[in-house]
Amino acid sequence: MRVPVLTYHSNNISGNDYATNDHVALAADLRLIHRKGLRIVPLTQVVDVLMGGASPSTVAHAVAITFDDGSWFDWHDLDHPTCGMQRGFAGILRDFSGETGAFVHATSFVIVSPDARATLDRTCLAGLGWWDDDWWVAAQREGLLSIESHSWDHNHHTLPETAQREQRKGTFLTIDTYRDADAEVRAAADWLDGLLSPHRSSLLAWPYGEASRYMLDDYLPTHQAEHRLRACFGTEPAPVEHSSARWNLPRFVCGSHWRTAGELDQLLIAATERD
Ligand SMILES: [Zn+2]
């Protein structure tokens, strides 16, 4: 088993070319993946294989796609204030599937707290109400995008108050006590499950790709009945293999681990060569 998990941020729009716009990159990359004869599989299928619940053949020659932060750009087509009309990630997936007939699926790791998103909409986006969760139920129902957790509030540095007990923000390494882990992880799962029932949230992507030793060694292994997570994803650039750490599975991030279609091509060759 060697499955590259590719990560995109729909808020990454500072221009309209591959290097400055994750929407342009995603559209190009889906077609590259298809041309290379690789399949796209849901992230849950990768976790099923990792945990022995499915045959490795179900993820052979495959990649999985994930999105982080969960703004409207994951779902809606929007007129960006400086870069013009942007096809939403969901539309890009549908366009690709319509063009090629290939199966496509992605997992959106969303910031769960409504209050946090309302503030982030002003501090990180244009303040136009583009971080609402009104699309999550429709996305989950359609089956194109799965909605999973990117924590309660990302412990984001622009929020006036986060769940972190000492307000040490801008990192997830400071989420290192039971109380803070419970507030960031279990509370987020409860909120998502309430909204998306009967879907049960079971995956999490670490904000900033960071997880404390307490989180990895204590909270996640010993409080499974509370947080109900099957696996967590970080940002170590490697494919998911049987030996990968369940609570910090690797992912490749667009813009960090590859910046051109050529670099993604090389990355995919290296990541899948022993398949
Ligand atoms: Zn994030």
C-alpha cells in the first residue's frame, strides 16, 4: 500500500495561474492523475485498508484528495475581489468527472466552530459571509465531498479567543492537555455529527499540520470512545503506507510540496513506484 494523499486550500487565491491559485492547480492535477492511469479513491477507503478492513487492492494505483479549512470556495463558484470568477472545488471535481467519466471524490476538513468561521471570514477572506456551513449537508448527501474535522477553531491566531487555555494561538502544539484536546477534537466531532447525521465524523486533519506529543501518545489512543476518530492526517510529505502512524498520517500539500504540474508528476512517480 502506497497512496499519496494530496491536499489543496480553496482559499489560496492570489492570482490565476497554477502557482498562485489552488483552483487552477486542482483542475490541472486531476487531469494529470487521470492521464497517468491513477484512480481517485475516497480517503475513508485508504483508512479502511490501513486498519485491515479492506483489501490493499482497493487502493492500488490510487490517490486520495483532501481540502483544508472548509470555506465556500470548496463548494461555490465565487467572484473573488481581486482575481475574478473562481470555479469552486466541487465544480472542478464535477467538470473533471463529466469530461473523463472517472470516479472522483474529495474530503473537506472543515473548521467546525461557527463563531470561529464568522471571524475568519473577516480576518482571512473578504468579510462577505463566505465561511458558512450551509453547504455541508448537501455536500455529504451528494457524496462528492465528505465533511470531516479540521478541529473546533484551528487555534487560529486571528481569533479573539480560542479553546486553548492560555490563549497560546497560531500553533496546534499548544493543544496538549485533556481539557484543550476535548474542546478542539471531541466537541468538533459532536457538532459535526449533530449537523450531518446519520454521517459520523471519523477523520481529522491537524491545523498547521501540528499535533502535540500529548495528543498523539495519550489523548488519541486512550480516549477513543470520546473522540470516535479512526485516523488523523498531518503534512509530512509521504504516501500512506501500512507502516504509517495512524494518528499522524502523511499528506502532500499543494504549494508546499509541489508547485508545478511537473513537480506533481515527479512526486507521484516517486510515491507510487513500488506499488
Ligand atoms: Zn488549516
